Amino acid sequence: MKHRHVEQIAALALLALITLAACVDAQDDQDLDLKHHCEMVGIYTQSNGEYGWPDYNNTAHLCEGEKA
């Protein structure tokens, strides 16, 4: 009976680790997406709209050190 509880706890711990890893990876993707967006909005601003992207999702205020 004790072995069954140990197996269940181990399975839950593994599931928690997998979930945590997925959340961290998703946050990294969001950070990279924001960084790319900031770069493109900066290019758009510097080129007077000829290149890059406009701030289509209104998140340029989240850019660190960018003049977007």
C-alpha cells in the first residue's frame, strides 16, 4: 500500500515539473515576441513608417529603452 502512495506522489511531482517547465518556456516565448515587436516598432518610428511595424497591439509602452 505504501508503494502505491509513493508512485502517486512521484507521478504528481513529475507532472508539476513538466507544467512548470511549460510555463517558463511560454514566458520566454512571450519575452522574445515582445522584444521583436519593440525592435520592429523602433524601426517603424525611425524610418517614418517606411519599414518595420506600427504599434498594432499597443504594447510599445512596455519596451525598455526603445523610442517607439
